[in-house]
Amino acid sequence: YFLLSLSQKSAYSFSVVDEGDNVTVSVVGGLPVGASLEETGEGLYLFTWTLQAVINDSLIFQAVDSAGASSQLNPQLQICGCVNGGQCTLDGVLDTTLPVIVFKCTCPEAYGGDFCEEDRNGCSEVECFEGVECLDVPAPGTGAMCAACPTGYSGDGLNCVDIDECLDGGLAGCEQQCNNTFGSFSCNCFAGFRRVEGSSTDCEDIDECNGVNDCEQTCTNTEGSFTCGCQDGFSLNTDGRTCDALVTCLGNECSHTCAVVDDAQLCFCPPGLNLTTDGLTCVDRDECTLFQPCGQLCNNTFGSFECSCREGFNLMEDLTSCEDVNECLEAALAGTELCAGNSQCMNTPGSYQCMCDPGYTLVDDFCQRVMNVTPPEIVQVLPETGSGNSYNFTVTTLTVAELNGEKLQLFREATAEAVTSYCSNNICFIAGNETGVTGLVARPEHVAIPSSSIREDSEGNAVLSFYVQIADTFLSGESLADAVQGMNSSFIARGFIDIDECMEENGGCEHICNNTEGSFVCSCNQGYELDQDGLSCKDVNECNNENGGCEQMCDNTEGSFVCSCGQGYELGSDGLSCKALPPLVIEFINGSPRVSGQSVSADFITSEPVTLLRCKLSGKESIDCSSGSVEFTGLEPRDGFRLGYTLRIEGRTDDSRSYVLRRSFIIEHPGYCSAHLVNQVVVRGGNNVQVEFSTSSSTSSTVCLLDPYQSNRYFECASPVMLENVEPGEHRLKIVPKGCGLMRKILLVKFTV
């Protein structure tokens, strides 16, 4: 057999014997790249080969004598193709079906692949904090690094902790209350107060007497609250809300309540009713019309009113205001999808929109990838002549005298536009050309209107005959008729007389039509801008201008926009700012997960009740762990050695606040040998060095090598190992576990004396 190593020169010699005859020796199929064959003596041959790449073919030498008799030598090729410091494992091959033997490789920690040619991705074993990018350390380095924590957090990128801006009782600029949030903070107001419009920090008193209150007769607003009172002749009851008459009436005709005031019997009405001019009867007061107390819909009832909200909104606790239903968030929490693939759900006031991802556009209710479309080829029209190519047109709004040169030019422009539009989408025929053409472009100067063809019909309308001539080519009369009739005749007429186009179907404008001399101009409602067609209106994305004034997230809507907040926040009363909800915290009871053999378990608690608590291990399905305890068993290390796992515990409250706790740990194969440094290296008595280490249970013994002091001489060692009279300088101590073949990890300890 020939043992070959990648990029290394190998040499083998052999002899060929055929007494009394000349023999020619060659390689069947020719010499491989990097190989040579030479005769070094009588019947002796030297074959050298620097293998450039792993091959799958056999190597066959053939000897032929003068009589044509031949013999072959087919040595078995055994190839070691490891690179980047990889070592061949002589007891294992990659593919037993090949005619050559290619050994498996044992790779350094930084490399992977069949031949250690791949940079092992350290991020596969590291899970950075949510939203933080993981950066693989390029080989020959190992592991991975996490980028910086998001704004408002501190930490190393693997574990990030929220910065509490409201710490130490500070208000961080808030007038009343400061609420810390994930990555930021927000201001809130005391009960009876609300945020000042346009401010994210200041509060103002709510006038409850101008809205919903339960006073029976009179209401007086106070700072942060209100008090109830009674009219003359009544006293306030102990409930602080209702009133009783001080002196009751006898034999009155009041429809509701009667009281004696200044020796006179007077009628009074309960809240929600008004006394009529007869002084006796109480009738309902329409609060919806008088006060408009509701945020959206108001339904007047006898003596009161009820507020409700349009579809897509919910009534708030004050029973007057409406808050938008975030359909996208509700669907996400329920595990359902509102939008098809290649799109994102965006909440809008009262509804939602599916926005296509970048590079996609909406086609037939589905987001499809944008393709570059090549414009159709323009077919050149060959000069042809013919007759019968004119068309008669009646102008129902003008006389012959009114059809002057300016009007005729406008007519030519309208006709050229009609022909070009029609022939761009249909086959148009040229006089004498039976096959027809597409892409014909007509200009106003191509439209011929002989002055002799202009005449007047019996009703006084102007009639004209015209034809289209491009160079020596005439558009057939049939195609000309189809092109012009395809346009509304009255629309052509509007091209050269002033008619209020806005009177008919709003001139085709989507929003606002403005009539002008001889034409019209479309405009749009607030929140929209005119599209390129001059008719339709497209939404203005207010979020592109200083984020729409939103403190956190801005979602564009049709004609407007709506602000929203990230997880752990809620939108303030001003509709722009965000205030924080108390954070949720998850903690391990014993400080970290417990690893035992091929299993891991953990116990944990949450800072408040949660509606969802799930645990997930790398490569495993997530499971419910609401009990506060979890265990994963049967964890298999990769490649029979060791594998890093990450335990992820996610909790979520009913208002969508969430917290994720992560911890990483290592599972080792039961037969895997490893050594670990226990304490820092200790230098005693000048040049004496003590190193304390521990080994896995499968390690039978260890050997040590102090390099370069001991000139690569290994010696049996046990913890703690004492190195005496070490020369000053930088040293490396290699501690090699024994007893498990190649399934081991060498401990490298660096120190300076």
C-alpha cells in the first residue's frame, strides 16, 4: 500500500525483473498531478507524489516487455487529507465503497468538516441576549462573542440587564410617576389626572364633572377628584352622591321630585332630565348632542347615555374612551397568522394591514417577489399606402365657426393619444398590411384634418373627417375607428371645450376634483398625496417624518398613523408616548441549572403570576413548565465527545410582558476524558510552581509536559502537580488525560515565572 498525506511528498520504490529483455514501465492513464516516475537503476524505479487533493481513483503501474507481455502493480492508496492541524484516525474511513482508503480526521476545536477544512461556527453553541448579534471567532480562534447590549441595557451581550432610569426614587423628569421599562422609561399620572397633550412628562387634572360621574344633582371638580352636592331645598345623603328633599311637598303635580324652597313648592328633575317650561314635567336630556361625551359612538338613553366603539376598538374602563384592538398582537399571542407568507401584520386604528416584505409587492392579494420587466419591443411600421382610411367624427358641443385652429390642435392631441393607447394593447392594421402591427405610436402631427372635410350636420354640430398618416403609412380606417370609439366621444370633446368635468363621477378623481379652464385637477384629503396618474390618491407615510412624533413605534395607516409601544410598555393618553409596565423577572432557585450525567434539571420562580411559562433546550421542543420545575434527560453529546446546551425559560404575563432567562452548560460523553484547572497557578519559593486540576471520571491517569523547559518530555503527574526550579519566562503546561483513546481534551495552562 501507499500512504499519502495531503500536500506532503511521498516516495516509493519498486523493481521490475524480466531477464534478457527490455521492459517499459508507465502509469495507466498517465501520471497524476504532482507525481513523477524514474528509473534509478537496472530494473529499479522510484515513484514520488505530492498529493494536491483527495482522490477517489486507483493508481496502476504497468510493465510491458518487447514481446508485448505485460504485468500490473495496483498498490492500495491510503490517504490522509486532514488540514488545519487535523490528525488522521487510522481505525476509521470515510467511505468503504471507494477503491482508495480515505481516513477520518480528528479536528482541532476551531475546525470541522470531513478534512477539518471548515471553520466551526461558535455561535451554534452560544445564544446571545434577544436582539444581540452573535459574532463567531474566526479559526484558529474558538467560541463566539456577543455584540453590545441594546440601548437601555447593560451587560456583556450574553446576559443583558435593564437600566432602571427611575432608580433611587428619581422621577427622571416625570411630573408625578416614573415607570421603568425594558430599555427605557415612561411617565405616568396619578388617579384623576391625565397626560398633558403633546407632553410625555406633564400631567393635568381630569374634570370628572364634564364627563361621567355618579352625582345625583350637582358636581364640583377638585384637584384629582370631584365632590357631589345638592340644589337648594335638598340635603346630601351619607353616600355622598344622592340627595333628599328637606321639606316634602303635599298634593303636587311634579312628574318626578318636589321640594319646598322658600315656602314654595318647586319641581326638580333627576340627573339626565331637564324641567320643561311648564315647571312640572321632566324630559330626557340628549347628552350625546349637548356634550358629545363619548370618544366614538354615543347612544342616548332616558336619563343617561351609553358609549360604544366602532369595530376594531374596545371600550375603556372610563366607559367613554375607546382603545384600538391590536389584531396583530392578539393573533400572535393566540398562535395564529393573519397575513400570508412574505408579509408582516401591521396594526391600524380599528383594523390591520398586511405589508409586503422588502422586495415583494401585492399581486392578487398575495405578496410576490418584484421582477424586472422588460418593456415590449416596438414594431417598426413599414410605409404602406391605401384608401378608405378616414373616419368621421361629430362634435356635439361646437359649431363649425367655433372649431378654430386651437380647438383642432387639441383634437389632434386627443386623437393621437387614443391611437397610441389602443395600438399599444391591440393589433392595429396598416393599409395594405394584412398581418397587423403592435406598438404603433401616433403624434398630433400625424393626425390630418383637411379643411374641406369640416362641415355642419342638420343639427348645427360640427362634423369632421380625419385620418392618421405616419410617414408614407396610413392607419386603416377600421383600426382608426376602433381606437377612437374606444374612447368616450364626450371625453374627446372635453379636450377642447370647457365643461365642468367634476360634475360627472367627480372627474375620475379619487378624493377632490377641482375644475379648471378646459380641464380639471385632482387633489387629495389630508394624509394623502396625488399619485402619478393624477387621479388616485396614495397614503402619506407620516412615520417617515420624525417617526410621526411617536416615542417608540409608528405604524402608518390609510390617511393617518398610529403610535404603539414595544413589549412591556403601554401607550399613554396622548397617543404618542409610552409608559412602562412593571418588569417580569425569572430567577433560578439554586442559582443555575443542575447537570447530572446526561440530564439537566432546574427550579425557578417568577416575580409575579404569568399566563405562559415554557422551557426550551437547544435542539428540543419547548414544553410547559408552569410548575416552576423542569428536567431534560437523554442528552447526547455531539460526535461522542461533548456538546454545549442552552436552557431558555420564557415567561409572559396576561398583558404581554415577557422575560427570557438563559443559561448555558456542557454535556460530556461518559467515556470522554478531560481535565479542568481548579485554582489559579501558584508560584512558591521563587521558582517552584503548583498547579491544581481535576479530571473526568473516565480518566485513568494523566501525563504532563512543561514546554519548552523540559524539551518535550512527558512525565506521569497527578493533582496538585509541583514544578520545581522552573526557569524564568513564559511557560505552557500540557495536562493530557489518558485511558480513553482519542476521546479526550488536553488542558493547556499558561503562566509566567
